[in-house]
Amino acid sequence: MKTGNEQRDTLAAPAGRRDWLAGGWALFWENPIGKIGLILMACFALMAAASFVPPLLDPMYHPMHGVDPEISHATGPSAAHWLGTDFIGRDILSQLLAGARIAFMVGLSAAFMSIFFGTLIGMISGYAGRFVDTLLMRIADMVMVMPTLLVVLILSSLFGQLRIWTIVLLIALFRWPGVSRVIRAQTLTLKHRPFIEAARVTGASHLRIIFRHIFPNVLPLALLYMTFRVTSAIIIEAALAFLGFGDPGTVSWGMMLQWVWKTGHMFQAPYWLLPPGICISLLTLSFYMLGRAMEEVLDPRLRKEGESE
Amino acid sequence: MDLLEPHPQGAVLRTSIMKTDSPIAVELVEATKIFRTKKTFFGRSGEQVTALDRVSFSIRQGEIFGLVGESGSGKTTAGRLIVKLDEPDSGKVLVDGVNLSEIRGHKMKRFRRRIQMIFQDPYQSLNPYLSVYQTVCEPVVIHRLAAPQKRLETVVSALSQVGLTPPEDYLFRYPHQLSGGQRQRVAIARSTVLNPEIIVADEPTSMLDASISIQIFNILVRLKQNLNATFLFITHSLAAALYLCDRIAVIRKGKIVEMGPAKAIIRKPEHPYTRELIRSQPRFRKKTEQRGSFRPWENGATSS
């Protein structure tokens, strides 16, 4: 039997969940997929941050309106334009940097919104059960079977050019059902756990149980799904822009590809075609790798055997 | 002296003279709880399990009442009915003479404050994402028991009452940083911070080591005296029931088979099932006597 003092000595671990987080971080960093994904993502974040620099150096580096007065056609890489210029003499590098900023904006905000709706609806559906559950899940099924890209295409051809935030909102509105299904399943397993019943016995309201007890327990899963949603949001936005339904006021990678294609430079200007294509692939890949590594940290069944020793 | 009384279900019922003067705090009247599995797709009705079969007992104020039985006997279900985690299919659960199933909404919330439960498994009954302070403080916040400035004080005193000293060391720990015994103390602090009148303790030590169990029992006894609370102590161990309880009821397959003062029942069991339960208790002294001649450690010592 231990006395109070002995117990304190053996359990002198510092307060907080910091050590838990540190353990998760160590596991994440150990994973080569997570490491590469994070480094890649950091590179793109740097690009997005650097996008503010070129327009300050010279107005001709403005990704949208800046035109090199001496160039009136697509040119290859040079000292003044490291990646060359497009068909009216705009700098491709500064467009690429601006594209990174837009990709992060679109990806993160659309993912955040779809996770917000998905988590909320999933928790309510799983916790309430019965009639509410059936209703919400049937709606989720209906939304889930709609092809996002096609529906957004139809909407944009009906209402003309869509603003970038409208596109983000539409992506979020069509991508929540998958999240809500997963969160609902998790909520169902949590609902009958004794700590939820203990909260009920102390008199906690339904709202308090959902947000105080269930929410923190599903949050890691929601964040995991957020990384996968970022990937799909970036791809959908790029596809829309490439097909000519993007926001004409923004310079996104999809827009760049559309300009290449529209002006007939597909096979004439690889310096113009390749950078946005590669960037789209690598950024989505980095978020995907990040998600996979996070999944491994969060799911103990995927952890390596050596971990328990 | 025990008086033998006929029981409606033929169970052996013994009433004792002690504590008959204090009023009844909790009463189960013919409470039945049936668990059904869902109907199958082809309309075949699911299976039924009768967890409680017209069970009646009453607990007097300030008493520790033990409910003893094997696993699956329905003892936990009885506890869950009293804290209204489940509703009886028929029969009544009366607390201070009020039928629990008739109370709803705000009245129920006020009732919750008076009846608390200690759960079996401290590894499951604490939210892993809440610190000790958050866990113990939650009931205080829900029932607005203390002004925000005084919450910390309330939590600290609840923690020191369950033997987590010094309480400041534990406030900002999370369940995974605590041992089983410490977790159960936190769970006890959570249910006693409201100063409840009735506490249902559902096998609070079945997941803990024997030495820790004794500590938890002593905490419960001390709390009972401090709070002057009524206890329903649910256990599978007759020894624990004898140690803690004033009266016990032995329950089997959803039916009470014997009820009366703890000492009387264990000394003179009337029902064959109770006798069987007592026989199945491991007895330390007898076993060593039986082993008597067989002492491998001594053989080992002589041969070396």
C-alpha cells in the first residue's frame, strides 16, 4: 500500500496533456509519410506567404494585372521572370505563389466548414437516435450521392460566374455527409460509455453532454477527416477553374491551367503548364500524407507493435 | 431477534428491530425490467431477458443497503432504475414517496442532485479529455452550487474528503495519469460534491486491488457519516457486504431470494442459493489447513 507521498513521487508527471501530445508528435514524426507530408506542406505554406512579396518589388509582378511592358507573348524562363511569362506577359512565378495562397484558402476553409457541419450533424444524429437519426442520415445519403463537381458546374452555368467564396461554400455543403457518417458512428459508441451516463446522472443537459463530453472525443477524428477534405476541396476548385467555371477575379492553379489550355499553349509552353499541375498534385499529396500519418497516431490499432513494449 | 415473515414471492424475509423508526428513502415496488433485442427484419420478435422480475425492497434513510448477487442477476439494473438511467417496464421506483417516472425536466434535474451513482469501472466512468478539476467541478457548475470564485474551494474539499491529498497535485491531471484507485476516488468525489442524500455504489471496487478496495470502503463509510447519506451498495462479494452493510438482499436471476440484516443472513442463511454463495467465498485459513502437508517450498529447501 502506498502512502500519499509515495504516490506523488511515482506519479510526479507534469500536469496537463502535454506529454500525451508530445507522445503523439513523436509517433507522427517517426513516420516517414508524416514527415515528408509536413515538410511538403510547409514548403507550400512558405510559397503562400511569399506570394505577397513580388507585387511589392515591381507592379509588373502583380499576378493578375501586372504585365511586363516589353513582353507581349509567352516566353520561357529568364532572369527577370524565373518561370517565364504567360501570353500577355504576366509573371508565372508570382501567379504560382498567389495560387498557393488561394489553394490553402479554398482547401482549409471548405474543409473547415464541411467538418463543422459534418461533426455537428453527426453528433446530433448519433446522440438523438430514432427519428432524428433516420431523417438526418437519409438527407446525408441524398447529398452524398450527388456528384459535387457536376452540381457545382450546373449551378455556375445557371447563375453565371461564381465568386470564390460561393464555390468554397458549395464544396462544404456537398462534402459534409461522409464526415457526419463517421462522427455519428463514433458518437454511437460513445453514447453508452459510462462517463456519458455519469454525466447524465449528475444532471447534465443534452447540449452539455454533446459539446462537453462527446465533442472532445470525436474532435481528433474530425481533424483527421479535415485533412482529407482539404485534398478534395483543392481538386474540385482546380477542376472547376480549369473547366472555365472558376472565379475570374482570382489567380488559382486551376485558372493558370485554364489559361494555358485556352490560349493553345498546352504543348508549346511546358514552363507554363507544368508548375501549376505539379503544385496541385504535391499539395494534395502532402495533405493526404499528413492525414494518413495522423490516422496512425490516432488509431492505436494501426500503431506499430513495438510501441507497447 | 429476527422475525420470519411471509414474502409475496416466497423469499425468506427477515425484518430486524433496528432502524425501523427512520423513514424510507428509496423503495422499489414490484419493479420489472425486461431487455429486448430488436425485432428482426422478418418480423420475428427479438429475444427477451428479464433483468428484474417484480422486485420490491425499501431502503431506510441513513442505511447502507447491500444488493448481493452473481453477475447477470439484475443487481446493477436495480441501481440504474434508482438513478433513472433506465425506466422500469412495470412497477414503481419511489424516492421519498415520489414516483421517479413521473418526474421530468427541471424537477428531474433537481432530483438528480439528491441521487448520485458511483460506477463500477473507473477506467470507463471518467471522460479521458477532462481534467480532475473539470470532472469534479462539472456537477457544481450544472447545479450552480457555488459562485464561480468558490468552485475551486468546493472541488478541493471534495478531493481531500476522498483522500486525494494534497488535492492541488491532482487538480490538473487527466485520467490516464491516475491509478485505478485514484480514478475511483475522483469518481467518488464527483458524485459526493453535490452532497447527495442517496448514493448508489455499483461494485465500486470490483476493478481494484484488494488493498485499495479496503481504502475505498473506508472512504465510503466516512462519507456516509459525513453526509448522513443513504447507500445502496451493489456487490458480488458477501464479505464486502458484511463489512459495509446494515441490511442486504440476495438477488438471483432478477428475483430477491433473501433479505434481512447482513450479519443474520451470513451467519444463518435460509435460502439454498445464499448458502451456495457463502460456500463459494474463498476462505484463506481453511485452504492453508487443507494444504497442510504439501509445502513445496520446504521440500525445495531440503533438497538443495
